[in-house]
Amino acid sequence: SQQGEEDPQALSIQEGENATMNCSYKTSINNLQWYRQNSGRGLVHLILIRSNEREKHSGRLRVTLDTSKKSSSLLITASRAADTASYFCATDNQAGTALIFGKGTTLSVSS
Amino acid sequence: GAGVSQSPSNKVTEKGKDVELRCDPISGHTALYWYRQSLGQGLEFLIYFQGNSAPDKSGLPSDRFSAERTGGSVSTLTIQRTQQEDSAVYLCASSALYGDTQYFGPGTRLTVL
């Protein structure tokens, strides 16, 4: 069953603008991860944020986690055309043996 | 170091044939996962291996699907009597330990005609 739900489904912005994607989930989690996928193939891990963390940074990426609202956001600052991809949030399943992915946000960055 | 590798990268087969997909995890990673991604279903978990423990097969969609992991390293996902709805990208991932970051391979695109 689906755990993470990304919003919006699609986002189009200009280079240099910031992009914000949101993820909501249903049950308690140990951690939440964000992945990027180019051209429908391999997933690239971006950030893992644990349930006791509220914010994490990695380069131009900023992830926040609000466990009271069961939501997370991914902010990409100063976007580039190379950021064009699909972005997924993923949480661990109840058994902790796998990730449950949302359907993703498709980001298009035009120059 | 080398990442997760999968082979073949593309596989086209006829309905009813069996296929084998291979995954080489990152060396030293004890946990290995199989997922598939199709247009209608998104990314779905299939099976999980952790060391010598019994695998979590709860995501396998039917008994036509099976997987094994030999020597705690390479894994093979086998689909018997393939059906058109099996067409998808099959992704393998590994992690150092249970609950750690999962690193994904490039996937195998399976097309069943």
C-alpha cells in the first residue's frame, strides 16, 4: 500500500528559481528518504532524514520533516536544467524491510 | 567503489517464456532488495534479503516470481511463464545494514510481447 504521496505531481520552473516538493505519509516512520530518477531508470539517493531530525541540508538541497503532520518537503535552490527529473519520497514499511515510494513529482527546469 | 550493477539492461521476451534478471550489489552490503516500476503501479517492493535470514517475499505478485541470493552476494530474480503485465523496469538495491540508505542499480527494462 502506498505510504508517501508527493505534491505537486508536476512542476515547471525556470533556471535559477527554487523548487519545493512535498511528501505526506500515513504511518509512523523511522526515516524518510528522497530519491531522484532520470529517464525512468536508476534511482539516485539524495537525502535520508531520521524521525528525530527536523531539517537536513546537502548542497542545494534542503529537506524538512514534520512528524506531527506526517509530512516532509524537499527544496532545491537555484535550480539548473540538470535538475530536471522525477523526485520520490520513500518511507520504510512496517516490517522495516523495504521502502514504500510515492508516485513522485516530475520537475522540469527550463533555461 | 563500484555501485549496484544489473544485467541485462534490456530484455525482450515472448509471453510464456521464463526470464532471469541478475543483480550484483555493492561489495559488503548485507541487505538486497528487488523493486519493479511500471507505469500503472509506480515503484513496488518485491523481495528483501538480509544476510542469512529468510527473505521477506511479501511483495512478490505471484508464484511465477522467485528470487535467490547466492553466497550472500549476487541475486537472481526469475519470472516464469511471463505475461504482458510483467513488463516493467526491475530495480535492485543494496544497503550496508538493515535500515540504511538503499543504493539502486540502473535497472533491467523487461518487455513481454
